[in-house]
Amino acid sequence: MSETTFMSVPRDKISWHPTIDYEKCNFCMECATFCPHRVFEQREGDRRLVVANPNNCVVFCRACSKTCGPDALSFPDKQATIAQIRQIREQESVQ
Ligand code: SF4
Ligand code: SF4
């Protein structure tokens, strides 16, 4: 588990990471090759690519989606994530 923080919030409380649409993914592995943070892992079986380390994803990065021809990667809404971070910070400041 990562011990890092983002904007003073523990990274594992922030739900920012890619989601793979398996209806679109062709398992070209361009995204996994591109990302230097080991977010993706190759596996055996039907789902040959998984988001194995979501908390390794850099918050607000979407760079790997540009490598995906079939547009199979999606991310949370940025403004909603900013609101989530603010809410966590407010909760932690009143404790
Ligand atoms: S968004 Fe950035 S950090 Fe996250 S998996 Fe893609 S390339 Fe890696
Ligand atoms: S780049 Fe897109 S199509 Fe290729 S493995 Fe990644 S998610 Fe699947």
C-alpha cells in the first residue's frame, strides 16, 4: 500500500485511476507499455490486462488514454475528484 499523499490527502483515499472497458479493449498493451508507474499488469485469461495498482496512478494524469486507439480507458470526473479531496481535507481538519 502506498504511503504517499496528494494535496495532504492519503493517496489511497482518492479514487483516481483508469478503468478498462473490456468491450472495447483489444489488449494491444500500449497503455501498459507507456505508463512508467506499474498501474497496469498483464494476466492470463480473458482479462489479459488489469488495473492492478490503482493508487500508483498519478492523480489527474490521463496520459495513457491517448495511446489507446479503441478509447477503452476512462477516468473519474476531475471536478468531482477535486471536490472529494476538499471534502476529505475538511473532514480531517475537524478531527
Ligand atoms: S493516467 Fe498516467 S499515471 Fe495513470 S495509468 Fe495512465 S499514464 Fe499511468
Ligand atoms: S491501450 Fe487500450 S486497447 Fe490497448 S491494452 Fe490498453 S486499454 Fe486495451
